[in-house]
Amino acid sequence: MGTFGITDGRERAVIENMLDLNREALIASVRGLSEEDARRRLVASLTTPISLIKHAAAAERIWFQRFWAELDESECDGYSGRDEGTFAVADDETLAEVIAEYERASQRSREIAARFELDDTKDNPREGKVSMRWTLLLMIQEFARHAGHGDILREQIEKGIPEQSNL
């Protein structure tokens, strides 16, 4: 198997493989960072290496637990609001705990997605009618973008770029 895993075959297998590759790339962008470096604020937004993982876990919950499984927020395994709270990391949470949280949310997303066909649709208040295919592709796009953010932040950390004091 090549660098990209499944590159030919059934559409669903290819899509799910690409989603998992992007989930793994996002985790790889932060794995091995110190707790201090994981929280370094190098850009004006709330984006830090650890907050990217926290945000991704919330995105999994929003789309799969809340939207597709129609779970109440209280039934979700963590934060699932659609606001900047998705980036909030408690002071006592470790990077390993946040990665594990994301991995649990991703596994639950896989289980929920497996209940639906790619062509199954639901009405979304923001997007209109969306299919499971679209949702999986959206998550690929979301996690690929954030893995890129994580790579840039890690590069800044490894080059010793100082944290921005005026943020």
C-alpha cells in the first residue's frame, strides 16, 4: 500500500481512507510537542496546536453526533456547540488527553457514518440538503486545512518563533 493508503476501489473506502489520513495528519502535527508548546499562541486567533485538536473533536460531534445521529448536546461525548468554544482547552487538560478525546470522537463518527449510505440526505439549517458523502468530504477538507495550520504552527515552534505577547 502506498503513501495514501486506498487509492482505487469502492468510493466509500477511498473517501473514508482519505478522511482517516487527514485525521492522522492533524494529530501528527501536534504529537510530541511539550504541553507548553502545544498551548503557544503564535497567531491572533484562538488557534494553538492543542486547540486545533479540540476544535476537530467538536467538529466530529457537531456533524456526526448532533446532525446525523440527532443526539442532544447532553448526549454527546464532549463540547458540540457551533461557536468559538470549540477551541477552548481547559488549563488542566493535557495534549495526550485532547488527542485521545479527538480519537474517541472520530471513532464514534465512523460508527455513526456507517449507519448511512453515501447518498442518504438530511436537511441542514445552514447548508440545505446535505448527503453523507458531502459530510465526509467536508470533514476531509476541514481536517486537511487544520493539519496545514498545525504544520505551520509546529514549524514556527521548532524555529523558535516567540509567542506573540500582544495577542
